[in-house]
Amino acid sequence: MSRSEAARRAGVTPQTLRRWAQEGLVPQARDGRWTRGAVAQARIVARLRERGHSLDEIRAATESGRLAFGFVDELMPAHERTHTLQAAADDTGLEPALIERVFLSMGFNAASVERLSDDDLELLRHVAVVLAAGFPLVALLQLVRVYGQALAQMADAEVRLFHLYVHEPLMREGVPGVRMGEEMEELARELLPLASPIMDRVHHRFLAHFVEQDVIGHMEADLEGAPLDLGRLRVAIAFADLAGYTRLTEEEGEEEAVDAVERFIEDVEVTLPEDARVIKTIGDEVMIVGSDAAGLVDWAVGFQRLVADRRPLPRIGMHYGPTLYRDGDYYGREVNQAARVAARAAGGEVLVTRPVVELAGRHLEFERIGEVRLKGFDQATELFVAAAAPDDG
């Protein structure tokens, strides 16, 4: 593209852009040719200048390869903002306010809808088709919010892992900035086309799994009696974390503590029963939800036996009841109660409430420890320590 067009996209004057190229701040701009990768580099330089970094600092970062990611932008689809919000509304039949709400639900900022790209417009056409097919708006907004959160986490992980395991090693080897950028671009060119097919296969596999689980859950919910209000699900909720994690961090250091958390979370994920899954992790704490309370408490007791020789020991708290389902997460009193139960457990313990005991199998035994006033709850909660029955080994 021309230098004037490149300057417009980078948000600087053509004269500034030419000076940056001459001074080696944008090495991709060879022989006066301005590629998208060069423009991406220029945008980075502009942002660094806005933050007060000197030209010498930026030049050193460019030469060392710390800014080499600009080369990879060459592979990204162009997103020229050519459509106004009203034009997009006219094209798709969606109200402007709804378009804004959809984009905000996905996690984009308010400015992103002021002018929209062709890809944005195509996305909105798909949204319009989904709504026209009869899918409820409240469900669609939750779904796109989940998509946005999950894909933002995936994109963040892709960039950070590429940086840690490709970019950083190249810098340590002293590879010149331009050659480093070219090597990163070549690798990214091979990897990027593989990302969508891999995600698509994983998505379809999980989709088939959860369809089956939902069918089973519907039948079991019918057997339990009165139906719940719309948007509510009756599930087992478990919280698990590492007792003494803070002390471990102080004594062994952050890296050792993080390694322990990663091992703990991986152990949880690979041992969970088929109907349960990790909903989220917060530091060393894991929130697990499953439709089968008996199966989940079986897992909890078995998990504690599996890791009995580890330090620090996990602690697990569990409850069962109706929850409010929103945006791929679970909310409400029952969730809070499960979290409070976990907070009362000791390392190596599985602490559960009366509803879990009533659904558990006879191969487990439950030691009643009494009624406990949990933080934030007016009424006392009856708590039990779950363990394998003596004849179960």
C-alpha cells in the first residue's frame, strides 16, 4: 500500500512514518513498500511513543526482536471498517441497540460498533438467521457471551504460548530482529490454518457428549418431582482447593506452588466422572458441577485416597440443589453454600451436606459433625465427613 494509506492505518503522518522507516524502527518497510506487517509494526511504535518511550529504546527493542510480532499481523484477515451501525442494521434487520448488545456481550468495546468490517457484517447476518429460526434472544446473548469469553481466553493463550516458547527462545539465541520476525511469520503461517479445524473437532466432540448428558439429566430430573423454574438446574456442586497453599508459596516459592496447582487441576480434570466438569478455576480453587451427586461424591472420596501422599492435601466441599444457570456458569444460594462447606473442610477431607448424603451410595460412610453456621447463612447447615466404608478398602 502507499505510504499515505499506511500512515492513515497507523494513525500517524506520512512524514513520521517515513522517518521511522529511515531510522530502522519499521524494518518491514523495505524499498518503500508498506505491507500490513509494516503497518502493524508502525502501530506498535506509535503506541510506545504515546507511552513515553524514546526512539532509541524502540530501536533497541526492534533490533533485539522484542517487537517482531508485527510480522505475524501479515497473516491476519484484514478488518477494514467500512459499514456504519445503521447500515449494518438495515442489512441484517437487527435493531442498532441489539447489535451493540451482541457485540458488548461478546466482550468487544462500545467503539467497535461505530464502524463495522465485512466480517462483522457477516457475523451479524448469522445472528439474524439464528434469531429468525426461533432461538430465544436471552439464550443467544448468553451463548455469544460464552463464545466471547472462551475465544478470548484461547486467543490470549495462543499469543502468550507462542511468545513464551517461540519468541523468547529466538531472542535468547540472539537472532536478529528482522530474521526473527520472518521465522515467526513462517511458523505462524503453517500453524494458523490448523487452529480452526482443531477447535471445530474438539467442539463437536464435547457437543455430542453434553447432548447425551442432557438427555439423561432430563429423565432424572423428571423422576425427582416438581420441575424447576426456567433457567434453573438441579446439580451437584463441589469446590476443591489445596489446604496450606499460601504457606507453600511462602516456603517453596511461587514457581513450586504454581506447579503444585497445575498438577492438582490436571489430576482433577482427568479423574472426574463423565457427567461432571470443571466450571472454573480461581487460583488454587476449582469449581466442579455434575448432574449425578452420588457419582461426584464417589469421585471426591476416591480422589482424596488417590492423592493422600501429596502435599499440600486437597480439601473438598460439596452440596446438591437447584442453581441458576447463566452464561455457562452456575449461581445462587446452593453454589455459595458449597463454597462455604469447602472452606470448612480440612486437608484430605470431603465435607458434604445432607442432600448429598441422601443421594450417595451405601459403599460410603458419613460421619456427622453437627450443624454449623456457615458465613453468610442465617440457618445452620448439617455437615458430614464422607469416606469409604471399611469393607470398601
